[in-house]
Amino acid sequence: MRIDVVGGGSLGLLYGAKLAEAGAEVTIWTRSKEQAASLTDQGALVRGLGGTSERVIRVQGEWARHADRAGIRTENGAGLHWLVLAVKQTDVNERLLELLDRLTDGSDGSRTPIVCLQNGIGHLERIKSALPNNRLIAAVTTEGAKRLDARSVEHTGIGELWLGEWTGNGRKPDNAEDIPLKKLISMLHSAGFASFLSNDLENRIYNKLLINAVINPLTAIFDVENGDLPLHPSRERLMRALFEESELILVKAGMAMPEDGWQLILDVCKNTRRNISSMLSDIRAGRATEIDAINGGIVMLAKKSGQQAPLNQAIVEFVKTLHPKPSMGE
């Protein structure tokens, strides 16, 4: 199986390296020529949970700007070629969509399916609009990873990966009969990832959005690790208020009411207590955040259903003042 991984961040390195170790032919497409050369020359270094082990895995790195050279078009039959999109929402722009178009253009006229690992909402619609003939697989992962340098990644938490076809037209495909997707699931299992097919990906996307909308921006605002967020009474009250507003909007949008969503938020904080959220990591590194796709996405859903989302809107503006880079939609 051939797998192109677009993005050399934490998840791109983790999935790419472990899939290569399991026997897939993996190419990791990177933003910089230096990272691509480092991966090709030295391999990807994967540090196990708790830093108890390290191993180097051979992978092929390619600079994204080389994707327009001759010879990259190949046959994409029988579910043997996949593209895993492992970049952040902020990177889903015109240049990236042009790259995806080139990488998924099969010489036999077929189009390589794309597995989308992004947080938040809105990216699937943008990709489908630009690449209408590509099959899109929505993915929700709780795997934890931290990039250490250009070629090194630490596996910080065992999670799950849920996959299912995204149609954008309300049709619910029967993933159980999907042989190519089952082949990908099998390869992911071989790589050590607990992976499952789902016919209810929209609900899973909304559930993860709810968790991200509470934890990510507030850890960024207060500059704390996940586990510290609910320990201060005033922070916990703000968490609770943001959770209640977001849950109400997402249920109106179609999310099944969680059995105890608030306790789930607290459990995630506890189980990932030493984690630095991706949004806090972005703020500390001076990068644009995914706030528009997360809390901004909830504001968008509220407007569609005629609801108000004052707290989510305030959170969006507050995070943008922490790092006033142009957002995804600007």
C-alpha cells in the first residue's frame, strides 16, 4: 500500500513513521526542503510513551514544491493508494489544495482518496469544493503526539481513530461494505493504531469539536496544561459556561446529546493532564491558531440555526488578540 502523508507535524510524523514500519510505502510531504532531506537521510525518530524507547524508521521525505515535477502520477486502484492530510486547519488554503490536486491525480484517470485529520469544521466543505472528484474520508483521532524536531516525534497518548466517508450531501454511506477502506483500517491496525469504521462521523466530529471548544482556547488564554484548567474555581466556572453554550448549539446542529458531556470534559482534562493543547502550543510558538474552525465554527452553526453564541464569539476575539495573525478566513 502506498500512502502519501501531507504534513510533517506531530501527527504526520507519527502516522507516517508507524505506517512505514508496518510495511506501507510512505512519503511524507513537508513544508521545507530541509525537513524532507532530514527524513530521507536520517529517517523518522519515534519516541515511545513516557520516553521509554526510541527507534528510527526509514521514510521518504519530499518537499511539497517538488510535487509538480514529472513522474508522480501513478495508478490508484483497489484501495492501494491513500493520501493522509495531517496539516492544521490554518494550512488548508489554495496552495495546499493545488498540491492535493497534483498528488491525487492518477495516471489511469482515478483520484486518490483523502483522509482528513483536521480539528474543527469547515475544512471538508472547502476540500470537496476544490476537489469534487476526490473521495473524502473524515477522521476523528484522539492519538497524542508531540513533535520534538524536524524528524522526531514523541507518542504522548494512546487513542482511537474513527474513519468514515464524508459526502457533504447528507447521504450516509455503508462503510461496512467498503473494501478499500477496510484495507486501510487493516494497515492502521498493523501500525499499532486502534482504528474503526463509523457511519456516524458527523456526530463524532461534533463531540470532538465540543471538547476542543472548551479546552483548547481556555488553556491558550490562561497558559496552562490541560490538567490545570479546571483546578481554579473561576476557570472551572468559565469552562462550564462555555461548555453549556456550545453543547446547546451543537445539539441543535444535529449532535446526539452526550450522556454526561461535562464529566467527559473533566475526564479529558484529567487523562491528558500533562498535555499542552495545540492552540496553546500555537500561541507559544507565534503561529496562527485554529480558533476560527473551532469556536468560530460553533458561532457559524449558531447563526445558521438562529441562535446566539456570545461566549464563543468573545473567546474567538480574545484568542485573536493573543496572536493577531490573519486567521483562516481572512
